[in-house]
Amino acid sequence: PFSNTMNSYFMDPSDPSYEICQRVIRDMTQYGVCVINNFLGKERGHLVLNEVLEMYRSGIFTAGQLVSSPGSTEAQTIRSDRITWIDGKEPQCHHIGQLISQVDSIILKANKMSNNGKMGNYIINGRTKAMVACYPGSGSHYVKHVDNPNKDGRCITAIYYLNLDWDVKRCGGLLRVFPEGTNQVADIAPIFDRMLFFWSDRRNPHEVQPAYSTRYAITLWYFDSQEREEALRNFKRGQPSSSK
Ligand SMILES: Cc1cc(NC(=O)CCC(=O)O)nc(C)c1Br
Ligand SMILES: [Fe+3]
């Protein structure tokens, strides 16, 4: 439903352009999903990709999702995505760190710019670490799910894709979002230097279709201050958040 032709070349990382933030506000308000292509530009995109490849080669990625095949006799497991969490200050993650602070500044500026300082009625005051994910490409996928179904505080999912020459017909790995309230789906190819934002709650169930090439992505989840505070209060009281 949304046009994803926005390019963001030559953006000053410390002060994101007004029109990028306007675009995020408009698309998030109208569709709950926003795609920005050429987010860093080729050069910086490659610097981030090289750091991710180096991390992957160094073997610090853990097996993300261990799914023991149901009813299997031996404890056979089917690994799908492999992940590692970073804060971006690690010495070998300098450019990933720059990407993270660029996304931070866009989200925070957009949050301030949107009407009375709230984008989607959220006040964003923090985020998770960055999750670097790799789908090894042997048909690995991610089943349809909601990132934040039970008010754990996460309001925006931000995903940066790193995959050069990605052709969905050949490589699969499509992210399919099923925006609530419409039978229209949003198919998003995980192409190099593409930035994606979407509301993390039940408005955006999504799946990753089987990938047949190695598929890399960096994900950040931004917190709404009020919902996060409430979730932590519940957590301390030993209550599961709102409903399990
Ligand atoms: C670990 C974890 C990963 C994801 N990733 C995606 O949905 C994939 C998006 C993409 O790569 O296109 N989501 C959740 C709720 C958890 Br938890
Ligand atoms: Fe997800």
C-alpha cells in the first residue's frame, strides 16, 4: 500500500533530514509500516555489511531458534536464524554503531516532530540492543508472529537489511507483513541498504518466507516509555505482562 521509493542519500547522521522524518511519521501513521531505500548509501552500507560478515566468520553468532521437530524421537533440532546481540560500541562494530545512532536520531526526531511530540501516541525513550540475525539459507524461515503481542513495551520494530543482489524469486526470504484490518499484505524484499519500520504490536503480524541464500538483517526495537515502565512494574511483581 505504501510507496517505498524514499532514498536518503547524503543525510547528516547527527541531524536526520526533515523529509525523512516527515516520511516516517506519515507512513507510520497511515500504514503502520515504512520502507526507506538507500538508507546509508552504497559506501557506508558496505562498511556495515563487512562488519556483519566479519562477525559471522568469527563464529560469535549463536543458533537463534532451536526448534526440535515435533514428535521426533532423537533430540533432532532444526536451526533457523542465528543471532547475536550488540550495543554497537564493540571495537569491531564501529559502522554498525553509526547505523544504530542514525536510526536513533531519526526515531527520536520523528517522535518529537509528530503532533504534540507523540508518534502513534508513543513517547519513545529507549530501545533494545541491536539484534544481528542471519538466516543460513537452507530454507530457513520465521513463522508468522507478532513481535510484541503482550505489551512488553516495544512499540517500533526497525530492521536494516544487508543483502546484495537479492532476488526474491531465486532467494526467497521475503518478509510478509499482514497489517491488521486489511487483507492486503506488504511484501518486503530484504534488499541491501533498505530500512524498515513497523509497529511491533498486534497490528503487524509478519513472517519470513524460506530463504535460499544467506540472509542478514539488523533489528532494533524501540520502547514506549509508559508501556515499558508498566511492563517492568508487572515483571517485578512477578505478573506476566497484561495477558499471556
Ligand atoms: C528473534 C526474533 C526475530 C524476529 N524477526 C523477524 O520477525 C524477522 C524479520 C526479518 O528478518 O525480515 N522477530 C521476533 C519477534 C523475534 Br523474538
Ligand atoms: Fe518479528
